[in-house]
Amino acid sequence: MIVNKEQIREIAADALEIEPEQIGDRDHFVQDLAMNSLQMLDCVAEIEDQLDVRIPKTDIRSLTCVEQIVDYLEAL
């Protein structure tokens, strides 16, 4: 699967209510961007909807930045 990094960044930015430009590829969602668990679930749900994929709950904790999400999805 080919994943658009900017699309993932925009989804995360929407969940965080910030501009996509404020999110770097390796910015940790929780530690650097203060994303809470509800925002993370919203982010994952939106990714699943937009890309028509399912991310198991057990994998969500390992997806801590844009780069990791892109790598994970491209490996599907």
C-alpha cells in the first residue's frame, strides 16, 4: 500500500486541532505533541476510514509518529 505522508499528517493535525506544518515526521504524538488517548483513537479511526484499512488495537500503541504510521501502513 502506498501512503501519502501528508494525508497522515493532516489527519493527526485535525485530531490535535493544530496546523499540519506543526507536525514533524518523527514528532512523538504523546511526548512532543501532547496527543491524548481519545485524540489518538480519533486519528486511527480517521486513517481507517480514509484508507479503508483496519489497525488492530494491539498495534496502536506502537504507532507513535507520522513516520511509524506510514511505515506500518506501507507494510500491509
